Amino acid sequence: MFDSLAAHLKHLEPLPVKVKGFGLVLAIFIGFLFITWAFDTTSLAATQRQNLHWNYFSHVVMIVVGIGAIAIGKKDFTSYGFTLEKWHSDFRVALYA
């Protein structure tokens, strides 16, 4: 049975890049849901909700995943807007927005 399955799989063509990308996004999303669900079961999450009235862990995880994807992909951070070139004006905008 496994020999015929292996022979069948050898003849399959690789998936298109879009399908692989969608699968990767789906896997990251499922991993994100699992991580946030696991954190929600801890006492730290209950304390955070009690004192801050919101769970900020999921926000931090989303930021870390995004910055991690840029870093792992060895992309240029300035092309994504992560730069300190105009930090004075950006800081003022953040304060008054």
C-alpha cells in the first residue's frame, strides 16, 4: 500500500507558489490561534485582563511574527517603514495623533 502511494506521490507536480504561500499563512494563523489560546489559560492572562481590562499578549505576538518574518526573510526594514531617519517628526505625529 505505501509503495503505491509513494509511487503516486513521485508523479505529482509541486504546488504553485500561491498555494504554498496560502498554506504558510494558514499555518501561521493556526499557530497564532494556538499560542494565544494557550496563553489565555494561564494565570498571567487572567491578571492582565483584571488589571488592564484587555489581553495585550496577542498584539505583541502579531508584532513579533511580523518583524520576525521580515528578519527571517532578510528583507530591508526601511522598505517596510522601519527607519529612524525622521524619528523626530514621527514621534510628534504619534504624540498628537
